[in-house]
Amino acid sequence: AALALAAATDHVLLARHAASGPAAFPGPDCAGPAPAGTAAGEAAPSSPGTTPSAVGLAEWPTFGGDTSHAPVLLGGAGPAASWAFRTNGSIVTGPAVVDGVAYFGSMDGCVYAVEVATGALLWSFAADNQVMSQPLVVDGRVFFGTGDKIVRTTGGASIRGTGQSALYALDARTGKQLWMYPTAGASMPTPAYAGGVVYEADGARNFYALSADTGALLWKASTGVVDSMSSPAISGDIAVFGGADPFALVGVSLTTHNVAWTLPLPQAQAGVDDGSAAVADGVAFVQVPEGGRFARRVVEMAVETEGGHLLWRRTLGTDRLDELQRALWHGDMDAFGGEEVGIATVEAGVVYVGSPGLRGLWALRASDGSPVWRGPARLAAGIRTAPAVAGGRVYAAGDSRLFVLQEATGRVLGSVPLGRWSLTAPLMEPCTTPSPLVLGSTVLVGAGDEADTLRAIPVAALAGG
């Protein structure tokens, strides 16, 4: 089964955990000056008098800020921020920035609200499991999901997620819990908000529609696939996401409350359930690794969201293990990024996307997939998360480095280290390096050896900035 293959080739750290049996989440330990004895589900405010500046969006309703992953962010050319905020776990997805506040989760089980201008902690919230989703911020509320990536079997069916998995709503100003809805599988993907409803796909083949006001279940659909980290992207009436066991792209109708279409991906080997589609003008852009275990063909696809029809596919290259890697990892391509896929950003008719295994970055025409440019033949790091496009530059983060490229040509203007990389790094790396976010004169990006720190870096301090 596809999910069994994905589980068998997951990170070594996960394998060690699974070998000893699922363990209860040890409990959150939120960073920052939280009062001693703060219990799970309680907010820990530290500077309630801070007034945020008008930086970011007015609301953040979906993964990446908008479905194209290229939000137009406010901030202008004001003073650049420079700070670092460290958590007690990996930051898997980048922050949502609304009205001068960065909201982000960590695998330490906490959600943080930090002032962009200063890095000051406004509040932290302790949940009951790891937080891998990017928070949504709409109408003064913060929505996010929790869960872990451990695979278990129940009634002969594979389910991703152990312990408590749930969707939460918090008050955006205070961090106080408004409601919590338990889900059958892990709610690791970033949910989506539309019309007063919070939508989520989980690790137990479910798609949920919850009232944003109360957390009450409005309806639920069976998707037929296990979603790991593929965030639903809403296009018209359809929510699009990827899944495994079997690998497929799925479109759920928000009107009929059923699966509208399924696009099987029988040649896929991994990653479909982790990659969040970028959607623009009714087209979803996804990356799929195909082929064998030691040589995977990396393909970028464009799929029409209304009916799930394949519009075009472009082979970016073949990801191969060299002999040294085979000797070190016993043929485990996934230890070097073969399991992961690149998440795209669509800007002005161009798809910008990286590949962890190929360690490159591409710009493709959204209309037909033809190349605009390819960056260097091989970067010093694999790019999985969506690049940021701003001011004639492309910012892409991966494997503890932030790259700056020229938007028109793909020429690398420079790069800066975000942490240390070592031969054993693939054993301990988080699921991904968070996407960079450009806010006028400042870049927000995950950093640290285990991506446990959110850094604010002045654009002027970056090569090519």
C-alpha cells in the first residue's frame, strides 16, 4: 500500500518512535516568559499592552495567505526588523502575519503570537499535540490543527495520527481558547476558511466542515485518501488536496458535501499527501515524484480544479542516488529528500517551484508548463516550501539556507545560512523548512539547526537584497 511505503521510508526519528509503539505527547513547553504551571489549553500573555503596526494582511484565510501562495503584503519600506524567536520544537510552516502580528505553530505543541516589529511575545497557547499547520487568522480568531505523523492501523485501515488530534479556535488578541473539535486522524494540514466555515482534511480519510463561530460539525465527507500535510485550497466550489493510500489528487464539493472528483496518480511514489497545491485561475499546480526507488522522475502538473482534468505535465528531472549515498543510507532515497515534493508559488502567470531531491528551482509558464528559466544546475540545498516573490527577487529556503535569485533570470544573487547542515542532518531535520515571507523591508523565515527559530532578517542584509 502507498501509505505503508511512505511510512516505511519516513525519517529515521519517526521509525524509532514507531518501533517502540505510539507514545503520548509529552506535553507542551511553550517558549517565552509563560507563567509557571500554565496548563494545556491556556494562553500565556507576556506583553498585552503592545499595539501592532499595520503589517501583513487584513486576514489570513488559507495556507500561504492566498491559494497562489503569493499574497500582496502590506508593510512598504518601513524600518526593517531584526530579531530571533526560538521555540522548543521545529517550526514546520511559516507564520501568518495579520495586522503586525506573526502567528505560528511549533512541534513543541504551542502556537505563538509575536509582534513583527520587535519580536516580542504577545501570547502563547499550549495545545495537546504537535502543531504543524499554519494558523489561519480571520475575524479576530486563530484557527489551526494538531496531530503527529505516526501511522497506525485500525480495523485494517491505515490512519495517520496518534494521541489527541483536533482543530482549535483561539481569540487572536488574547490567545484564549474559543473551541476545540477532535478529529479521527491527524489534523496536520493547514485548514481553510470560507464563508464562516473552517474546512480540514485529516489523516483518517475525512473532510470536515466546522462552524467557525462554534466549532460545531456542519458536515463530513469520506475522501478515500489519507492526508498528511496537503492543505485544502478552495477554488470556487471545490477544495483541492492530495492524499495517499492510494496516491491521488482529490476535489471535494463544498455545495454537495461529497467528493466531486479524484485524479489517481498511480505512478506516484511519495509526497502527494504532503504537497499543498498552489491554485490560480481555476488551476491547481502540484508536484509528483514518479518511478522507482533509486531513480525518481520529478514531475510538475497542472490540474483543472472544477473537474480534475490534467492540463499539462512537465518533467523537471530525475532524482538519483549516487553510490556514496546508497552506501550511507542503504538505498534510502527519502533520507535525502526523495520523499518530499516542492510546493509552488504562482505570480503573474509564472509558477515558481523547487525540488528537494533535484536541489533546483524552476520558473514555468502557468499556461503550458514551458520553462522560463531554471536556476543553477544544483543548489546547495533542496527547496520544498513555496518561494516568496517580491521586488524583482525570488526568496527560497531549504536545508538551512535562504537563497535570493533574480526573478527575471533565476540567477542566484546570494545565499545566507539559517543553521548548520551536516551529514546526519537528514536524520534529524524537521518535515520541511518554512517558507520565507517578505514584509516590505523584512524577511521572516525559519532558522536554527532544527528550524526551531523564527528570524526577522532585514532585506538589505541579504545578498541581492
